[in-house]
Amino acid sequence: MRAADIVARRLYAAGCRYAFGIPGGEVLTMIDALKDAGITFILTKHENSAGFMAEGVFHRTGAPGILVATLGPGAANAVNVVANAEQDRVPLIVLTGCVDEDEVHTYTHQIFDHQQMFRPLTKDTFRLTAKSAGIIADKAVSFAMAERQGPVHIDVPIAVAVEDADPESVFTSVVTASRGPAPGEQLDRARAWLSDARRPVIVAGLDVLTQSAGQAVAAFADEFKIPVITSYKAKGILPEDTPFAVGGAGLSPVADRYMLPIVRNADLVFAVGYDPIEMRTGWRNPWDPKAQNVIEIASVSNRHYMHQASLYFECDVAPALQALSEGVGTASEWHLDEIADLRRGIKNELCVDESWGPSAIVDETRKVLPRDGIATVDSGAHRILLSQIWDCYEPQTLLQSIGLCTMGCAVPLAMGAKIAEPDRPTVAFVGDAGLLMFLGELATAGELNLPIAVVVFVDASLALIELKQRGRQMPNVGVDFANSDFAAIARAMGGHGFDARNRDELSQALSNAFKADTFSVIACHIDRMAYDGRI
């Protein structure tokens, strides 16, 4: 058995069924081994896209994503998506080809130190050896999946990939025990605070997803009548049409005018699996642990210092909430009408009922997309608006880059999700500039016959940056570009293309897209400066 086979079989054992990337001569053995192990390799047009497709699969299957890149420029092209995986807690296995050790000393073409490049961006990086192939493969999977999840890199030398390796390599079977808070004075104090709290609030984040603790949070909120604000990534941990769901927060000053006051006025704040990497500076120190009771539950210690807590439990979310609730009644004075009014106020402020514009595009698409549909969105003004308006009914049904905020990621994320769950209707929201960055992947979607709907906000401007530029009273420089005929581009690349300038045209185009046999691009034309006052 080849060393590459050992790696591939370990990845298959971890649940991986797809790998994405662009082959070079240095990774051909690795791709062959993946195929032999039962993992389908999908050719993409760029390594950055490949990583986001792998992430989309991860969000729908829970198995690590696989990105394959050849040496030099292939590895360098992957830097953005690997950094994104580190910030967004995505267990991405990055397999790069490299020349053999002896070659490095006398050969320089396309060669640089991949491990040195990836080391700051990954949980670990390895250079494969035949004798330790099983150990390295097992470490890569185990490290990537361990809390907090993240990317791991393996550099695969050409000769090592084909070298005989031990077929009896042992794969670790990891059983993770849930950690609850230790009994004692702090837990007793937290229970007393919960028992006495009249206006408690929960702020839930990314760790709730990685620990699959959404149901525990929803049950706790329902039992103690506590409104729940989530980060954007955690949207859907409780269905956002349920009574205690306030919605997502993080980047919108407009929404913050509604959400931050209830946090600052709460007599008990629960920061539950909340990682502030998603949040803007307005969420720096959003509460005062000296004046308020603040209980934080997190899987790791606080290294960000974006906020502080009165009590900090370094443990898992579900057992912590269970321990806190034991023997405790509720004194909450929250009324459901208050929470409903809060949600309604935010949506009204964001012009959900407008006849046409960015909010109308989001609202109309939510009406057409089935409840179990998956949406993805790339970065820009439209993402901030959409993340406030869009209702999620399950976790991980609105996929986006939240830590790094990468433009253009929506299309490959949607493709990965659709590959993993082909029966779920899937829509990608993308800015016109973002789509131009990843335009080549429309060809990949056509080759794979992936019936995703790509909704494009067309205003021929970097709207968010242009808005900031005007806000600083600067002249318009470097934010405008030519208008492209996206519907025609889609048709030229084997898909369906539509233009929409009102709700009816958008609704009809979406209905057609969800019945199509391949991808559809719906170019939604909006006015320049359409986001003013809305985000």
C-alpha cells in the first residue's frame, strides 16, 4: 500500500467522500489514492474556490473538507481559503504536493517552504513520510476535528506518495466526553443569578454549532423565557420564527440600535459558545461585568479580550446549561410581544416591505425558497443586510465567511452544499464584484449540472466600500466598475440567465431556477447607493 493510500483511507474513515482542487504532476498519486479509497475528486477552476466547496460539504455532512493543490502557485492560491478556515473553525485537510527532500538543495523552480507559509494559518502542518503515514494522517484528522475545529496541512513529497507504507496503520477512535462545569461556589452563584434574573439575555455563537448544542440552547431559552441573539454563523440554532429568537447580530449599526440596548440593560447575560470574531467594533465590551451579571460558557479560555465575564466556565455548552438549570425556577419578566416587536422593528428599519431594492430581493427570495432550503452569501453590503433579514429555520442553512469576510465565496459554498445534499434547494447571494472574482466556477457548476440559483446584486459598485468612502467625505476612487451582462454570461457558460428589475420577475426567475437541470444566474438590478441608511 502506498503512503498516499494510507492518507486517503484515513480521510474516507473520517466520512470524507469528496475532494476539490486542481491537479499538478506532484499530486497525481494523491488524487489516484483518493479515488481508490472511494473519495470523488472534483476539478475546480481555482484552489480558493476548491476550499470553499470543501467547506460547503463539511457544513452539510460534518466530515472534514479536503483541498488538493499542487506545489508553488497551487499552494499559494489556497492561502485565503485556509486562513478563512482557521477563522471560521472549518476542519479543512489541505493536501499539497512538493518535491522530494534531496531535490530542494539543487532545484528551485516553483519551490518555497509550504509549511512555513501555512504554519500561522493552520492548527498544524506535516511533511508526509512513508513510515509515519498512518500517524500523520490520523493526527491531521484528529487535530482538525478537535475543538476548536480548523485546517491542517500535509505536504506530500512526490516519491513518498508512491512509497510502500504499513497497511496496518492504526487509526485513533476518539470519543469526546462532554465537559460540564465543576460543582462548587461558582456554579451555585450562577444558579442563584439565573433564579433571580428578570431580564436575562443569551448571546450565542459559533461554538454552539461545532458542539451541536443548538437544541440545548433552544430548550434552555424556552424553559427560562430568555431572548436569544446569535452571531451570523449561529443563525438557525433555534428557528427564527420561534418566540425567543431575536435574530443575528454583528455587523449592522442599524440592527445594533435595537439589540445592544437589551444586552446593556439585561440583569443577566449568557455568552454561550460566543466567539466575537464575527462582530464589529460596536460589540467590543457590549456589557459591563462589574455592573451586570455575565456568565460565559466557552470551550477555550478568553484570548480575544473583546469582552469579559463575571463568571467564566471553560466547558461544553450543553452540559453547562443542563447543570445551570438543575433545581432552578424562572423569574423572567420578558413578554413574547416585546421580542416580536423587537424583530419587527429591525425588519421595518431595513425596509423589508419595499417594492424593489436589496431588501426586497432578500425578502422575495426567502418567500420562494422552501423552508429547508440552503442559502449562501458572500461579503459586502448585501451580506450585512441579508444576515439581518433572512430567517433561518435550521443551523448551517445560511453559509458565509464571517471571520475573514471573503468576497465571492457564496457560489463555491453553494456548490459544495448542493453536492453534499442534492435534494435541497440552494441559492447563492453574491455581489456583482464578488461574482466576477469567482466567475470561472459557473463553468464548474455547469459541468456538474448543479441546479443552484445565483442571485446577483447588480449595482456596478463596491457598495459597502463606496458607502464608507462617502461617509469619510472622500472622493469616489476605485469603487466603480463596468456593468456586465451576467444573464448572458450564464447562458454562455452552459446555464440559465435571467434579469430581474421587480419582485414579480425575481419570483418567476427563482421558480424557474429551482426546476432547472443546471445552474441559473439571476441578475437583480438595483440603484446605486441603495444601501444608504439600511445597514
